[in-house]
Amino acid sequence: MKLIKQKSEFGTIIYLKERGRYLGFSYAGNLDLYLTINGKVDKQITITKENYNLYKAFETLYSDIENINIFDYVESEDIYEYNKMVEEFRERCRKNNQYNYNELFDKKRRTITWYSDETAKEAANYVTIKKQKDAFVLRFYTQSPKTDYNPDFNSKNHISIRIRNARSRYAPFNILFMKMYNNMVEIDDVNDNNHQIHMEEYLYRQKQLIKKEVLNNQHFLTIYISLNSMLSKSLYHITNYICISIKVIFNPKINYT
């Protein structure tokens, strides 16, 4: 995956490029954050430890939503009152579905689901962020147009998700996506000359090399077993033919077939 940063009048546009797909993160003139995927293939992109800082940004987003870490502690605050406020807020989210939290986060499926703030939920595009082992899989969806709602913008090769800075159906969890974006602005591409490789990136590459070697060995093993089986059958028929031939020579009157 390649990470590309491009300056615009509203800030930095971040593109993640993977096998013909582009996933963009950008602010628009309305100061809302947009996630936009472009590509002719399936609307899915996978974040791995290939770029560990990028993976870490998504890991932090997932952890903060799972644990409802919205508010930063300020030293001037009373720690007891702060902890009490945080726990009460978490309880309201989980038990009362405040801010649509239980629609946003599915603990059992380990998935974040965000419906675009562009239009009504019933007509909006949406994205899922699913946590897997050492990876996060983002998949973008559209919905069939509903006559009672304004359709969300999408096309065959383009799906956009709007995250409002104000009046989002998931506020204040939109703050966490803004934090992720700000973290991503500081990330460089692993192919840049000035990129300092992280230990996790090195380990990821080593795992990929080992996996590739194992698959190659399995491929060669399959070929070897197949050839060995063919050779064994051929040797059996040859040996059988030789034995019958010898018997025929010494006992020509007996039918051995």
C-alpha cells in the first residue's frame, strides 16, 4: 500500500493506494471530513502493519470507540469528578444507546459502522471497519435509493462517506475520526527515502516472506507427491510387465494375462 499526501486549500488530502483502489481522507469547504474510495474493483481496502504508524492510527481509533475514550483529562480538573463523568457517559452510551453508540460499534463482530452524515441513514452510504488479526478491513457500501429520502452521492467506481463536525448522528464520536486524520497527516509512506522502518514493519515483512516461502514449498510438495505417485504407478506397471514376460519365457504354455 502506498500513502500519498497532497496539499489543498482546506488542508492535506491523504490517499491510500492499493491495487487499483484509492481511499482518500480530506476536509471540504464545509469543514467536514470525507472518506472517499475510488476504483473499479471491490470497494474494500486492508490496513496492515506494512505501515505500522498507519495501522496504529486505526488501532487507536478502534480502541477509543470500543472503550468510549472521548474526553482528554485536563490536569486542572478534579480526577474523581473526571472519572465519574467518564463512567457515567460510557454507561449512557452502552445501556441507553446514547449518540447511537450501539449502532456505531458492534463488540461481538468487532466492527465499527459509520453511516454517512450526507443524508438520512436509510439512504446513506456507509463504511465498516472490521478488526482482524494484525489488520483492519474497511469496506464501503451503498443502499438502494428510497423515494422519501435524498440519495447519497455514489457511482459505480466512487463511494463517499461524510463525517460531520457538527450535528453528526454519532457526535461526539466524530471527534475520534478527526483525531485519526490529524495523526495520519504526520505519517510518511514506507517507500520514502527518509522513512525510518519500525520494528513492527520489519516483523510484518519477515512474516510475509516466510508465508510466501511456505506456500512455495507447499506448491512444490504437491508437485512432488503427484509426480512420485505417477512414477510409482509407472514402476509398478513396468515391473509387472517384466515379471509376466519372464514367466512367459519359461512357461510359454500358461496364460498370465
